[in-house]
Amino acid sequence: MTEERTYLELSEDAGSAHKFYEVVVSGLNVSVSFGRIGAPGQERVSSFDTPQKARAAAQQKINQKLRKGYEPAQRGVRQARSISRRTMTSARSGAKQAPVLWRFDSGAAAFGIHIDDDRCMVGNERGDIYTVTHTGEVVGQFRLPDGVKCLVSDDFWLYAGCDDGRVYDLSGKVPRVAYEISADVDIFWLDVDDAILGVSDRKGRVTAIDHEDEFQWARDVNGNDAWMVRCDADAVYHGHSKGVARYRATDGTPMWKTDVHGNVLFGWQESESVYAGTGAGDVIRLAKADGMIQARYRCDSSVYSCATSPEGKFVFAGDDRSSIYCFDEHGERLWKLGTGCGSAFSMQYHDERVYIVTTSGALACIDASPTAIKAAQSGQVPTANTVKAPPTLAPVAPSVELEVTSDSSGGVVVECVQEGLKLRVRAVSTGYESSWNVQFPKEVREPGARYLVDGLRSSGRGGFYRSYGEIRRLR
């Protein structure tokens, strides 16, 4: 049986994605495969009553992609994106054991951490993201196509930045692609504020991408290995091998640059200060306003991660020798203890507890209350509870499939419209500004389609909406 094969690729603006789309007609069947170049992608097969109907359906799909800017190409010419794995060493700590309350083994080295009032989350190099309660019960799992570099929250939304160059929105039941990073950007770290994505990379660059997943600005620097990027309403803070800099969020205008001793390996922020952990063994606190160094927190080895209690009253650090530290806000070391489960790649403080994810893949909960720390310093620690995922836990993978409904009550109706080569989503329900675009997953956009979302929120900057909750396709 003769096959009719059409292969297309899309190379968008700087900072965006390189994707493929292939349609194969074979008799009564139409097979469509799509995804990022260099990745297997997803495949759908549809059957029709006659070969003529199959060819007509295939041509309709091809025409839709051509209108979006896809072009005919030859498979295999453009290569997959490069990926940097964080290959850092970890030695056993010689310090006394920290009071670990519970520990969960995620199965691979872990960099992503998110802690809030309701849950703890860990994302590892295997692409697994687990949700654990504060009492140490595993209650959920996402499975992404590639390693998780970081988990970042932005108001209601939670995002996972992955080695496949995609940033997934984890706010619903199913992960959806929110941003796609250009294949020539070798991502090291990401952060999001009010839907503006900041990306730091191997070459030391920093790139900003807007709510429509479109390039805003980029800055090259005299440095490399940019592990630190932090975003707020006014600025993007960027740390690399030569120091830390502040750029205006809207257009990337340089505001200040501060040289630091030792390459920056991690960053944290509070309302008035940013913190940079360095390979020289320091955590450095810099004023957001002018970049002046306000304090130094001296560790005994390279700092892999850092965090603070609210507004920096206490500063925590994790080094490459499986130790964690606590300092007061002025820089006095209060304690140093061993994790017992590897070096902390990322950490977060919440309600007198320090949560870490480590080189061994552990998510550990450490009691940082004064009473527990005093006991640990004298050698008295609790027996850590070993947490295991239930065998019935079913991981949820990303999908472009949507539930279909004819009931438009109980939500907000939005519509996908063609605007030149771009597909935009705008509100249809009353009470919303109809000219504002809606941040909405690109992979589920179809011209003329209407969707029901749980709600829309205006961005803090104004000018666009952000959809939240579940997405359903309206008949």
C-alpha cells in the first residue's frame, strides 16, 4: 500500500521552540506525529470511510500547520537540543546528624523542590515529580518526558522546568506545556514571575520570555554557567561565573552588576535582597536596589543551595559535603549538621522545618526548631521515618487531550482566534476585556475552537489574562 508522507518543521523566534509535524496517509488511515525536534513526540491515528476522505482530512491538518508558519523540511537535518546535566560531587559530612523527621527516596538525583502550606514536591533527573504531605505520605506523581531542573511557583501556578526544553504547568490534574525554550539554549535554571519566564544557560546568558511564550529580550555576559536566575515584578537577577547582575524586567536594561569571589551556583530572593551561593563557600546577600553586598555567610565548602526564613531572619545553606548550615541575618553561624542523605541541590524553609532534595534523590524534612537543633548538637536525633510511594500510585503524564463538554456553566468561555500566523486565545464570557490575550497552552489551540476554563485572572502587570484550573473543549 502506497503511503503519502508530509513532514513539516517550525522554527520560531529566538527563545522559542523547534518542532516537527508529520502526516502519513495509508489507505483509510491518517497517522499524525508531532513534538520537539529530536524527541519521539506523540502519535495519533484516525480511520476514515474512504481513501478520499482520509486524504482530505490529512490535507486539512497540513494546511492548518502551514498557516501557523510550519514549512516543509527533511527529517534529521536539524538536531535535538543540547542538555547539561548537573554533575556535582558529594562527600559525606563529618558534622553531627541533623534531626531528619522523614525521608523519601525519589529514585534519582533531585533538583526540583516546592513547599507550601499544603504539600511538599520533589522533581528528579528521571522526570518524576512526587507530591508528599507534611507528615510524609506520598499522594501524587507526575511523570515528565525528561529530567526536572527546577520547580517554581508563581502565585496560583506551579511550573516544572525540564531538560527537554519545556516548562510544564502543574496547576491542573494533567501537566500542560506552558513555555518552550529554543533548542540553542542549553538551560541551567528558570524562574517565573507574573507569567514572565527568566532563563539562565550554560553560556552565561539570561533570556526573558513573555506570557505568549514569545521572546522578549536576552543579554550576553562576560561569564558562563549561569545557575542563578530570580524574577520579581521589577527585575531579573542573574548569577554566573563572574558575578550577579540586575536587569529591568520589561526590556532587559542593565541596572547593576556586582563581582563576587567564586562562581555562583544557586540563588534565592526575599523582598529587598538576593542571595548567591558560590563555589568559594560563601552565601552573599546583595541589596536588590543597588547590588551592594550586605552580608556574607561563610560555609566550609562549595555552596550548592541556599534559602531563608521569611525576610531573611535566618539563612540556610547546603554544601558539597552533605552538610547544612544556619546563620542569623548578620552572618553569624548558628549551627552546622549533616544531612545523612547526600548534598542538598535545592532547599526551602517552611514553618520551622528545612526541606532539602539531594544528590541521592532524597526529599528530607529536617526539624529546624531551636529545641530539635540543640538536641541534635548533643547527638540526640529522632529516628527518621522512611517514606515509600504506594504501589498503586499511577503517574500522570503530559497530554494534549481535553475533556469535551457542551455545558458552559460553572466556568469562563474562551475562544482561539487566528491573528496572522499566530493563534491567540481571548475571553468570550461577559465581564472580561475581549481584546486581552489569555495565557493558554499552545498545544491545545485550534482556530475557532471554544474552551471552558475554571477561571481567568488578570496579570499583575495588566494587559492579559491567565487561565487556571481545568480546560475543557466546548462542542
